Amino acid sequence: MTTPGLEFSIPELERMIYVTQNIVSSLPRSHPQRPRHLGTLAWWRFCHYRLSESPEQLEKHILHSTEALLLPLPRTGTMSDYVRHFYRLTLALDIRSKSTGFENPGSDDVTYRVKYLRCLLDQPLEAFGFPRNILKLCLVVSLKTQVISSSSSDDVTEDIRTMMILCRELFDSDPKSIIPSFISLAAGTAIATSNRNVNGELRDQAIECLRKAVDRLPHAYQLSRWFASCLIRRFEEDYSIKDYDEGIAILDRMPTELDSNEPEDTRNLDRGLALWEIAHCSYIRFLRYRKPEYMEEAISRLRTYRRSASLDPRLPNLLEHLEHLENLRVSEFGVGGVQEECSSANASNPDIADLSCLSSLIASLTESRSSITVEQWEQHRKVLQSLMLATDMGENEDAIKYCRLLLTRGNPGSELTRFVPVPLALLLYGAFINSGKLKYLDESIVVLRDCLETPNDWHRHYDILAQCRIMALSSRFRLLESREDLHELMQVYSAAVTNTQLWISERFRLSYEWASVAHNLKHPSVTAAYVNAFSIMQDSLSYAPTLENQHYRLVSMRESYEKLPSNYAAYQVHTGQVNNAIEILEHGRAMIWSELRGFRSSADQIRTVDPPLAEAFVAINEDLEKVTMSIDTYGSENHDPEGMDQFGRQMVQQRKLLEQRDKLIGHIRTLPFFGNFLKPPSFDALRSAALQGPVIIINHCKWRSDILILFHNSPPSLITTKNDFYDSALELSDRLAKNIKYGLESKQYERALRSVLKDLYELVGRPVIEKFRKMKILEQSRVWWCPTSVFCYLPLHAMGPIPSNDRIKHHFSDLYITSYTPTLSALMESRKPGGQMLGKPSILLVAQPESLPHTIPEIWAVQCISTAVTSLVSKKATASSVLEGLKNHQFTHFSCHGKLKPGEPFNASFELSGGEQLTLLDIVRSRLPSAEFAFLSACHTARVTEESIADEALHLTAAMQYCGFRSVVGTMWKMADVDGQYLVEDFYKLLLSTDEPGIPYYEGSARALRDAVKNLRRKGVPLERWVNYVHYGA
């Protein structure tokens, strides 16, 4: 049906306007017919505007309607005319408020329209046949506009409450009005939540009201999109993962639910808005919780958005987020990404502002006392970001004054008041550094304190603020030595290291820093600092999905990781807690091996109590091991520009599996007698490592270094060291490392090694032997070295010469049968009951004489042993045949090249047929139930390269131990091939000639190696050749 008046042409309307205008002009204001003719004139002008879009006609319509409504209602007039005029006026005000080209458009039109609509709804509209629901819908839409433009929390709260009431009424009475009314409610609620202009209780009520509408109309995608926006905005305020998941799920469905009847441009816009919302929110979630799986989802979402939004003006900002995350990936995991677009976008970043405008901005802020508008805030935000990036501001009073003024213009809790303290604090601290004026330092501390101690508030720049506050308090403490500053500094450290807004590596760095400062200043928080640092260090390993990623993380935080366990143990020794010190050194070292052993924990005992739980535990461990031991292939050819790449998928899978595993472990610990399941072993449990002889643990620490001797049936013994012990050990390690490059048969290397062994004896050997003699530890007893730090590189077994009455040059291994163990747990694992055979073992021989012709006599020597020998020689020695053979033999003998790759411990390998490599990772993946002993007659098999971490013991010898071998012979450096024949022949003859009832042969491997090496020494081989051989395990 055509609306009356719109069927006329513009010339016809102009004639009617002319005629009606003349009538109105002829009537005085008091004439009873003047309101009716004014209403008619207003209507013709409105129809003219609808056809011509002339702003002048709409302005005159508003003028005529207003005059008609202000005149007294004639007795002959009807109320329906009055209502109609009033309603048309609200329409005109709505049009003018949204249009350009008018002289005075703006919020006043919206305000008056809301007032007029409220007034109309108070009238008995039904009596005049006027549909009330139309006015309700108009009022809801107008209130939404008012909410968006309002800065008053009270006004916004009242408007949203009214919108909710009206929407509920329309929900029950007018199905056609549900979608537009609820979309308005959703838009108003989302924007008010974003601006922090609505209280949480009312916001939640509005969201639940919207939920009912979405449930009733699930295919109204615009309503669903705005509902999702409300959930996202609430997530950004309360950080509820439930809101995030629900909102993102709705937005993810949008591309398939868009109305095909909508224009293509509209659908593309809606799709772009959904992708932007998802990308932006996924980044916020990561910033809030700093979980690695959240980082990977954010990277995936941002990449998807980048591909679809090449013309979106918001793209540069989100590309900055993507670059931030991909750079974080590189620094934390060593995994790169495709960053060219990010970098190029950042190079022309429009958000970098010209700081020469500071004076004019200060002047405008000084003149105006009103709150900052959204448009103004965007300009200020760019300036503030530029101030944060500026490195040469010095003592810039203008910049400081500008930030101070801005702080007075923002609403409490607004983005402005949350962001401005960041550059202000940095500027104040920088001004102190450049000028030395204490006033700047004092103010920076006040600003930082106020910002960081706001209750229940999250700050996106918490990491910068916390670090700045620590630096500021540290500076003032050094100047004034105030105990109050020291106490506050310790509180800031404590708050930071427990705050999940910080990435775990940053929390670990700060916790280590806290422990060091508290230790140095003897602050009471030192124990809490060490406990937190130790816990975070252990947790941080699980933030990387594969072994290579984990190793990269450990190396990237090397200084803190290497020193923390030793420092903590030294503190425990200082306080008389030697047992605790041994626990700490055990739990803080070889963490990768400990993690892998956890994946292979036996479920046999659990199976007797709860078989399904045991099977679930085994399955989850197998899945985790597969992910952890997977090979990294993160090149650009594996990069998926539209979604999650290989690393991301691995990360998400690993984190999900770890969460499931933690739940299973929690369940297992509720079972009777399983309360300590997979908890780190206590000191009482660790003592069993010394069941067959004492274990010597050397703690190398700058605070204090100690030698701890663990016994099975008596308290540990403590040997305190000299003040220069720490530096002397470093010098010995450096001396050996500098000369080892000269190689075997080098006189310079031999002289250096001889001097190292002599000084090492004075440093470690003499006090240990004196302690042994005092405690009546007999010579020729079994002893184990469990070294830390630089002592992992030093040949402790060969220390000497030791003074004696017979004038023979004895070394430590002449007095005691010496073995090594990376950790006490590894030694305990090597002694666990298993399926050992007490008869003569079968031997798997793996050899490559083509590349090492001097090994042929060694091969013959092994093949002539009086036991079953399976030979995989030359072309028979492939990686697959060797791995299969390892499963079926108790003993294994390798005689081939050993390869090291600096910084890549999992690629250390044995070279097999045709140059094929059997890597450390290949070995670690194996499960060898029959394995007992391995002789690794190859170079570098027990060596940790300088690019790796000594305390992790990531070498081939430790790998053989991990996959099942109870005893292993390895080499500390390059070996002389010609020694293999004589050493091996004597070794196996000594080992297999003893047949003690009930004792497996591998338990004699340490003595056999010691005696075979002594025979080698009698042949006059150079020092570096016989010192090379070491024994690990039982």
C-alpha cells in the first residue's frame, strides 16, 4: 500500500506546499485551524524530502511539526492527528541525526527523539488505532544510538534497562520486531561493555535476554553476530573462557549462515567483521592467559584474517599482533614463520605519530576540560605509542606533562586511564636516568603502584609496567637503602612471578632474579623465591611440544636454568638442609630425561586396581611420547597461510594431551597407596641410588660449592670447599676445552690434560679420598660420580696422580671402581628388577669397517667371544636392522663413527652403511626390554657439546641408558681406532670370565672397563687415549 503523499511528483508536491504555505501564512497563531494546516504542510515537505533528499525540506518539516505540536490542540482536532505529527517528527529527527549535509545534526536530535517517543508511549495509542509496537521498536533503536554516543554510565545503564524491558514486551507480542529490536539491544550492550559504561549485573541480564531471542531465531545471523559480539566484549572485561568459546563458535559458523539474498558487498562486510572479531579476540585471550596453545590459535586466526582483509584499514594493527606472536615463536621455540607481510606492513605503520605535535595537544587539553571522545582518543593513542617507542626522550617535560593531562581526562577503567601510565612511567624513569633527579623516580613509582595495584584489573602492558617498577624500586633502594623499598620490591617480584599475564619464560626470569636478589640481600622471601622459581622452571618445559623445541627453550634461558638448581641447593646447604639440597639437585637436572621416563611409567600396579584407568594412562603416555619425539620440519613448505601449521598443531595436541594426563594422574593419586604417584622422588627414595656404593654429587655454585656424598644407610656427608673452588673449576673446564681442539697425539693437549687431572685431584679428588678413608670406605669399592655444571666436562674418574708409597702413578679409578650417572633416578632405574638373563648374554655387533679399517681387529675380537654374536657389519648395518636387533639382544657393541652436531643433541648419531645415520632420537624412541649393556666404541658418545646444557646429559650414552640399557661404556671425546682391539678383547674376557651366581654380567662392566683400561695403560698409550673411556649406570 502506497504511503499518502509519496504518489505525487516533486512539482505536484511543490504546488501543494505553495498552496498550504499560503493558507498557514494567512492564519494567525491563535487560529484553531493553524495546527492542522501546519501538520499538512510538514507532511508535504517530508514527502518532498523523501523524493528529493533536500536537507532544506527536512529542516522545514521539523520546524513546521514542532510549531504544530506546540500550539494548543483545537477542540475540533483529533488526538490521532497529534500522535501522527509527533511520530513523523521523531522519524525526521532520526533521519537528520544519521545524515550528513545538515547544519546542526548530532546527539540532540537523538535525545529529543527519545523524549518524544517516551511521551508518545504514555498516550492511549490503541484508542487512535496507532500500533504501539512500532513506537517501542523506534524507541529501542533510538536508545541504542544514545547509548553508543553517551559517556555517562548512569544514562547508559538506564537506557539499556529500558531497552531490555521493551525487547521483552516485543518478544511476547510482536515476532516481526524481535530481530531489529534485539539487534539494537545487542549492539548497545556490546558497545557499552566495550566502553565500560554499564555495570556487570545489567550487562549479564541483557546478554541472557538476548540468548532467548537467539534460541528462538537461530538463523537470524545478524542477531547472532551481535550476540557473539556481546559475549566477546564481556570476555574482554571478565576473561571468561566460556564466553570466548561460545562467541567464537557463533562467529565461526557465520560464513555458512550468511543470507544469500543479501548483496555480495554486505556479505563480504559481515564476513570480514566476523574474521576481524575472531582474530582480535584470539590475540586478547593469549595476552590475558599466555598459554602457548592460545598463541597458536591466535596466529592461525590472524593469518586467516590477513588473507581475507587486504583492504581493511584495521589490517596493519592486526599484522603488528601477528608479527609479535611470530617473533615470540622464534625467541621461545626457535620456530620461524612467514613474516614478510608483517614486516612490510610495520615499516609503513600509520600508528607512528609525529611527536612535534605535543605542544598543540597540551594546549588543547589545557583549554578543554571535557572527556576525551573516541575520535580524539585514537589520535592520542598513536602519540602515546610513539612515546613508548622513542628512545631519546631524555628529560622531556612536555611529554610528561602531556601524559599527566591525559590521565585527568579519562573515565575510571577506560582504555585511556589504563594505557597512559605505561608511557608516563617509562618517561619518568627515563628522565631520572638522564637527569639523576629523584623527583622523577618517586613519581614513576607512584604511577606504577597506582596502575598495577588496581583491584581485579588486567593490564595488557603488565610485563612492561612490572619490569619498570622493579627497575625503579631497585634504583631507589640502591640510592636510599630504604627497607620499605626493598620490601615493596620483593612484593612486586612475588606478584609478577605468580601472574599468568606474563609469558612463562618472563616469569621464570623474574623468579630467578627475585631469588638471586633475596639471596644476596638475605631477605626473608628467599625461600619463597626459590620455590617459585623452581616450580616455574619445571613447568616451562611442558610449554614446548617436541624434544628439539624443549632443548631450544632450555638453551634460550640457559644462564638461569643452569644456575638455579645449584643456587637453591647451595642455599639449602647453607641453612643445614643437606637432604633438601640433594632433592633439589635431582629434580632440577636432566629434566628432559625425567619427562620422558614419566611417559614410560609402568601401569602394572594401577592395572590391578583399575584396569580401564591403567589403559587410559598408558594410551595417553604413548600419544604424548609420539608428539614429543616427532621430528621438526617447520620450513616454509609446511606453512599453511590459511590456518594452523605443523608446529601449531603439535602444540595444541600436546597441551590437550597434557591436560588429560594431569587429570588421569590426579585420579590415580586418589586410589589407595597411590598418593605419591609420579611425584618427584623424596630424599628417602633417592638414597637407594647408593645401595651398591656411595654417590658423589658436586654442586658448583658461586654462592658456595660443596661436595655431597650420598650413602644408603647413613646421612649424607658434606665436604665444604675452598673459596676459589667455583672459579678454579671454571678455569679447569676452559683449559681442557681450549686444548682438546689440538686432537689426539698432540703434546700440547696431553700437557693440558695432565695439568687438568693434577689440579682436579687437588680440587676434588684429595678431599673425597680423605673423606672416604675417614669413613672407612674401602678401596676397590664401587663409587658413582653425579657431577653438575662444568664438572660434566671433566674426567673425574682419572684425577691424579695420587701420591703413594710405591711411587706408582695412581689415578682415582685405580683406587675405586668408578662410574657416572646423569641423575640418581637414572641409576635407580638401571637397577630396577626386570627380565635379566643370568646366562651368558647374546651380543649384537654393529660395525662399519669401510669407513674405519682399523676397527677390523676389534670386530674379530668381538666375534671371537665365547657367546652368541649377531653381526651387522657393513651393508647389513642399516638403521632399521640395528633398531630391530637391539630388541633381541642383551649386549650391544657399536664400532663405527660417532657424530656430533653442535647445538643439536638429538641429531648426534652413529654412522651406518652408506652414510645412514642412527640418531640419538632414533634410539630414544626405542623400547628395549632385553637390553642390559652397550659398548659404544665410537667418538664423542658421552660428550655434551658446549652449545647444549651439561646438566641435561643429552648424549648417546645417556640415550642408551634411557631406552633400557643398564650399563653403558662411552667416550668423552674422539677415540683412537687402534685402541679398540686391545681394550675390547680384554674387556669382554674380564667381563664374561666371572660367573657369580645370581649376579647379571652387566654389573661387572665397570670393573671390567677399569681393568681393561689399566692393561691399555701398561701398553704405554698416551694419557688422553685411556682417560677417554667412561662407564655409566649400574
